[in-house]
Amino acid sequence: MMYVVEKISDCKATLAALRHDGDTNKRVGFVPTMGYLHAGHASLIERARAQNEVVVVSIFVNPLQFGPNEDLDKYPRDLQSDLALCERLGVDIVFTPTVATMYGQEPTVLTRVHVDRLGEHLCGASRPIHFDGVCTVCAKLFAIVSPNYAYFGKKDAQQWRILRQMVQDLSFDLEIVPCPIIREEDGLALSSRNAYLSPKERHTALILHDTLVSLEQKVLVHREFDASRLIAQAVEQIDRAPGVRLDYLSIVDDRTLSPIDRIEPEKDVLIAIAAYVGTTRLIDNVEIRVER
Ligand code: AMP
């Protein structure tokens, strides 16, 4: 039986009933989403299902994490098909709050959660309020659901690292579980925003993954470690491609998320890209580590 709840109090009450079983507390796995679910989301839900007795999915398009000129109003939605997928995957509770439920009729939430430093580069640089919005909604959702584990996709490389920091700094009693990026057969990372792409743009969008694979090869196979040079060459290529506007391409330290000039052996680095294909902003990344 799957419960679909819209109110915070209902979500808490339903969870309390499912969580407590005599003296034992069941493990609760939580997958926060903005809906329009695809196989990437499904992989997180399956992982949560495998590791917990109770699985909660939230579906909430969070206005706090969208900038004024972003796609909040046209963000794709399909609650019926989302619920059908959740049901198939054996989700226990789907939490579908409205904006008023989360933030009041007038925005009455005066609190923002901000994580320093980790949001300075990559997506944080071009989306200044984005991660404060993500942290604020996740802090609120974590307070409502009190999960033992919260599952996030590595597609949003900066997001799960920032949330891991928030959880540590604010002593949330849960673990952030990063999960692998699910891709189409040709390499395009699944995203709800792929729905915006025309067939031609869908083809053009391959440049994100292709760029990452080629950089990964240059580093791991050809052992080119000059990060600034690698980036400059790749950027030049992307700039020549029609229909794409690069937001950023960066090689950053996996821990600090700050750009590095040189890739050192035995240090984890992240190569991350964001680009507009037409008007659609897409992101992707790979984690690499050079052995000595
Ligand atoms: P969203 O609905 O876009 O906010 O995403 C909800 C969660 O699904 C986030 O943790 C994302 O990182 C994750 N996610 C989105 N796309 C993918 C993907 N292609 N592979 C794995 N996880 C994903």
C-alpha cells in the first residue's frame, strides 16, 4: 500500500506509524525529487528500497532554487505517471506538498540555509541562489521525514557534496548516499529537462558527455595533467560547435570544488560541464583519479 500525502502533518503521522514496529525503529530511505521521474530517479528509489524497510519519495518543484529567469514556470510535471512509477517500485510514502504547504501562502519562511565555499564555482557561480534554495528545502524535508539515508544522484555533483557538508555541519542524523549517473545508451545523462530538447538539440546535447569522455581519456590514458590547457582546448572545440553555449567546463578538486591548474596523482578530481543546448541548460560530470 502506497500513501500519497500532501500535508506535512500527514507525512509525519504516516511515517511515525510505518517507522515504529514494537520496540524496533525501521530504517527510512528518502529520495527527494522535483518529479517528472525517469530511470535516474528510479535507480535512487531502487537503491533506497534495497537498503531500507520504509521508502519515502518527495515530489516538489522548489521555487527557492530557481533564479528569476529560469524555467520554474515551464518545469515539466506529470504526477500521475510519477505515482505509477513509485507504486511499481514499491515506495511506501510519496510526499507531494504544494508551495503553500512548504512555504506558506505568502512566503513566510524567513530562514535560508547557506553552505560556504562549496557553492562558489561550477553551477553556484551561474546560479547564485540555487544551492541556498536546495539546502533550505532539503533541510526542511529532512526535518519532516527524518530519514536514515537520503539518496542523491551524482549527476548533480555539486549538490550532493554541498548537502553532505550541510548534514555534517548541522548534525542531521542521516547519511547522504551518492548514486551513479544513469545515462541513455549514447551517453546523454538522463534529466527531466531533456524533455525540452528538439530531436536536433537532443543530438547536439551529446557534446557534454563526449567532451567529458575525451578529457577523461586525455588524463587517464595519455596522462596529460595540465588542467588549464586541457580546458582551454576543449572550450575552443565547444565554442566551434553550433547550437551550444558553454556555461562552464572545469576541472576541480573533488573535496573543495575549486578549480585546479594541474592534476596530481592519487587525488580525486571532478570534471564538470554545464551548457545551454538551445535554451535548455544541461549538466554532466565525471570523477577521475590518476594512479601513480
Ligand atoms: P531532480 O528531480 O532533477 O531534482 O532530481 C532528483 C534526484 O535525482 C537528484 O538527486 C538527482 O541528482 C537525481 N538524478 C537526476 N538525474 C539523474 C541521473 N541521470 N542519474 C542519477 N540520478 C539522477
